[in-house]
Amino acid sequence: MKEKIKKYIGEIMIIAGSGLFSYNVFDFSYRAFGKGGLLKMPGTAELEGIAYYYSSNSLILISIGVMLIVGGILIIRNKNYGRQN
């Protein structure tokens, strides 16, 4: 079992990184403003809209996902480079 994990560690990292990245990219939050007075300024028309944002945890997990993907690609490239020589 340990040999198979060691053999396919690059592929495992890419799959885990892709899942982590995808899940957190679509885990954004939003806040509606207007009609309730969040951005009501005196002397101007009332603004309405929606603001989309990511929580700090989502940003960290997106970064970790990208690092796993890149690390997996580099491991696979180094394995293939070693086979050619």
C-alpha cells in the first residue's frame, strides 16, 4: 500500500488540490445593500447592489489547493524526466 501511495503521490496531490480549489472557489459569500440603508448617504440617491467576497478561510484553502496542484505537477514532471535519462 505504501509503495502505491509513493508511486502515485503526484496524481493524489493534483486530485486533492483540484477538489480543494474547486470547492472553495464556489464557496463565496455575498451581501446585499440598499433598501435597508447600509450605504445610504445624505444628499444622494440610495444605492442598491450585491457585493461578493471570500472569507479568509476560503482564500487560504484556495491557495493550498493551488500549491498542491503545482506540487503534484512538478513531482510528475520530475518522475518523467528521470525516466528519459
